[in-house]
Amino acid sequence: MNLAEMFAEYLPRIEAEMRDVLAAPSQAVARNYEVIQYHMGWRDEELRPLGAASGGKRIRPMLCLLACAAVGGDPETAIPAAAGLELLHNFSLLHDDIEDNSDTRRHRPTAWTIFGLPLALNAGDSMFGLAHLAFQRLPGRGVAPATALAALGIFDEMCRSLTDGQYLDMSFETRLDVTVDEYFAMIDGKTAALLAASPAIGALIGGAMPQVTGAYRRFGRALGLAFQLQDDVLGIWGDESETGKSAASDILTRKKSLPVVYALADEWVGGELRRLYEGPAFTAEDVPTVLALLDKARAREYTEARAADALAEARHALVTVTPARADMQDVLSELLSSLINRRS
Ligand code: IPE
Ligand code: IPE
Ligand code: MG
Ligand code: MG
């Protein structure tokens, strides 16, 4: 099977598991679940059910199932974990859009701009709990309770890293002295932790030994770093009609994405850029000025080179393990390659 065939085979099962987990338990609270279902791409702005879901790329659950299969496990047993990982990802996006003041995600208005902050925050909280409940379904699929508990342990450590990373991301908005090392610690938390946990949990459920699980974790982490570096580039130079997210928002909210961290330390443009960032809040008119300075510092080229390094590291981690199913390992490799030059 190739990547497209794996998606065709397993995406409907992941979606079905998530829909089951996200079903409203009673009419009285139905609205809370409708907000969640809107965010998942299953309902439109009037909360009418949508035929074709307009959700995300579903990379994390696929990493989980592929790693499970590669170590010789049955991906079917890992579906609750795959669903839980994707739900946790979606919880993080729901809260991230509030934290980042973003009004567009996946080509649609963000949930908080439609339903208001209180309901969007609460829907996110529900999703956090429901993602955990998905993991409670593992023993029902034949996963040993001790393995399910260990998977939940990795999952919860990841939740801590992710939210610590989100804290760092926000705390950097008001700083001008963020170092490249601090930047990497931040994205290690906010993005790489979940992409590392996804194949690690899949491998664990598939019966892998700790050393093998560790290799899949390193693979996912490096892939996650590359993924965020690409997101930083897309967040500034991407095409909004492809990313589905507003291009100027990272600049307007003074995010210390790597291009900005790099240019702030540049000996030619750093001084001018710092003066701009020390001044009053940016408006849309300031964006081209900031972009010109980033271009002058060759910040995009630097960020893309670091992304290429991380992708190479991910590829290396993958070849350190001898998989039980080489065909599934090849699909993991294909997934990695598909992220090179991604545009959304
Ligand atoms: C967006 O992740 C958040 C980041 C970690 C950069 P994705 O790009 O995987 O989001 P979706 O789920 O495909 O929309
Ligand atoms: C990515 O955050 C990580 C999480 C959402 C936890 P970003 O703020 O960098 O990602 P986008 O660009 O909004 O998707
Ligand atoms: Mg964001
Ligand atoms: Mg963010």
C-alpha cells in the first residue's frame, strides 16, 4: 500500500472513531458539541451538517497507524489512539486561534470569531477531555491495559510539553532577545512533541521494544521541527488561498518565528527591525516594511535550510530501525517526502 491507499483505507475509520467520541451525550449540551463539530469541519457556520468534511491533513493519526503497522502491529488496534491524537491536535488549534487572535483556519472563520470566546474556550476544554477518553477505548480493541496506560503516559507528557511550548510562544511576543536555541525549545514543545508522540504511541501499541519506540519518537520529533519551520515560512510568505490561514498574522502579533529571530540578530538589518518592533503595534501598512527587512537578511533561506536539516534528521532516525513491515516503513518515508515543499 502507498500513502494515498493508506489514507483511503484508514481515514474513514479514524473519522468514524472521532465522530463517535464527539457525539453529544444529551440534547441539553448539543450546542457544545456542535461548536466542536464546526471546528472539526463537520458543520457549516449555521451548524448544518457538511457532506464533505473540510478538516485538516490528518498527519498525526496517520503517523500513529503507520508506526504501529511498521513494527508489526495491527493498525486497527491503534485507531482509538490515532483518533485521540488528532482530537488533541484539534483542541490545540481551537485554543491556539484564540491565543494568536487568528480569524481564519482551514479556509474558514475560526470558531471563536463565530461563537465567541467563552463557548470556544469551553469547547476546547471538552475536546481535551474527549481526546483522553478516546485512549480509554484501547483495551476494548484488544490492547493490554498496561500498554494503554503507558500510551496515556506518553500522551499526557506530550500535553504538558505542548502547552509549555504554547506558553513560550506567547511569552516571546513581547521579547526582542529570543535566541535560536530558545526558539527551538519553544517549537519542540508546541509542535514537535505531538508529532513525536504520534508514531511513538503507534509503535508502543504495535508491540515495539522501548529502543524502537524511541527511534520512532526521534523520527517524529525531527519531522515536527521541520514541520514548524515550514509553517513559519508559510505563515509569512505562504499563499493564503493555499494555507487557509491569514499570512500577516504572525507579523502583526509579533511572533518570534525563526525568520524574525534570525533577522533580529542580523548585523545589517537587526537594528532597524528592532526599532520597528519596539515601536507602536503594527498595522497592515507595516507588514511590507518588515518583510523587506526579512528578505534583506535572507531569513527565509536560513529557515528553509534549517527545515531541510531537520527533514534529513528525520530520515536518518527512520533508517536506524529495521521494521517488521518494510512496506509500511516506506509509506512513512513517503509521508516525510510529501512534506517537502508543502504549501499548506
Ligand atoms: C497546524 O498543523 C499547526 C502546526 C503545528 C503548524 P497542521 O498543518 O497539521 O494542521 P491541519 O490539521 O492540517 O489543519
Ligand atoms: C502551532 O501553532 C502549534 C499549536 C497549535 C499547538 P502556530 O500558531 O504556530 O500554528 P498556526 O500557524 O496557527 O497553525
Ligand atoms: Mg496560531
Ligand atoms: Mg500559535
